[in-house]
Amino acid sequence: MQGIYRDLSVQIIDKATHERSLGDRLKSFAANRLLLRTTNVPRDGKAPTVGRVDHRFDRNAAFFSIFWGGLRSGLLSLLRR
């Protein structure tokens, strides 16, 4: 899976109040600085990162379950540092 993106960031908010507490701000900061690959644009002759789809599926599973499992696997490997 290949995706080209730049300036990706996440903001964690409270589900009930839709506000951001200090803890939410710290979690967002940590996710953006430590966990996420914020840019995947080809530059300096280097190709963008390619996400690996590594998902085993049950033959009796529903189509959506199989589709989502593969998509999630590829996105996570693409977005994580």
C-alpha cells in the first residue's frame, strides 16, 4: 500500500465534551512527535515509504472484515515510524 501525504497530525479530544484537556494535548503531542510518520512525500531521490499489508483472514469471515483487516494493516505500517 502506498500513500502520499504531508503534514499529517492527530488531535485527541474528549468524546463527551469535545474539549481538549492537558492530558489530551500531551497525548496528541506524543502521538504526532513519536508515533506518526507525518510526511510521506518522495524527495531527494528517495521513494515514499510503502506500507506492508500483513493480514491473515478466516475464510468464513465477512467480506467487510477481510477488507478492513487488510486496509488497517497496510495503513498502520505506512503511518507508524
